[in-house]
Amino acid sequence: MAEQEKGFTVKDRRMFSADEPAAADNKATASEPSQSETERTAADEPEQARAPLPQINFPTFIASLNASALVHLGIIEDPVSGKAEKNLPMAKQTIDILSMLQQKTTGNLTPDEDSMLKSILYDLRILFVKEKG
């Protein structure tokens, strides 16, 4: 029986330090395409040209959903269009997502995380009722 051919092997050797650039050892067979030109361009972009990303944790995730809901409520401008437009169904969906997260994470949050989530949900619900009414 013939062995099944593997397309490629990826070994992630990135260093997660601000001082050292990311490095990866990608091996591809001749039949597989190599890294696209656009990916090379983005990877070769100078470090100072890229905006620093916030640390990923529960509070930043909740803050991101809060900002999304505020955009959909028309409270803050959409960063892409620069306009404040209401989309109440999307606002409701985002508030429902936050509510689901509150239910699913009960007992697993720090007191600060729990307080932040409760406060954001309360404020968003009040704003939604005002905008809907």
C-alpha cells in the first residue's frame, strides 16, 4: 500500500518577546503553494508601522463587545465609516451575547470582572431601552 502524502509541516518557533521577531519554520511540498506575496509584505512591515494590540483577556474582550454595542446604538461613531448610525437589532444581539457570557461565566470571574460585566450590561440595557422607545 502507498503511504498517504502529507501536504506540509509547520513548526512554530516564534518567540513571544517584544525584543525578538517572530520566526517560523514552514516546509511545503512542491505541490503546495508557498506563502503568498501579500503575507510576505505584511510580515516584512516595519514594527513601528503596526499598531500595538491590547492584551487579550476577559476585560478587554468585554470592553470590545461594549464598544461594538455602543456603535450599533449610535452612541459612538463607527471607526470605519466615521458616522454614528443606529442598528438596534445588532445592538440587541451584542447585548444578548454579553448576557450569555454573564450566565456562562457565573462563579468563574474575579470580583472586578463580574462587576465590570454587570455594570456594562446595565448601562447597555438602559441605553437600548431609551433608543428603542
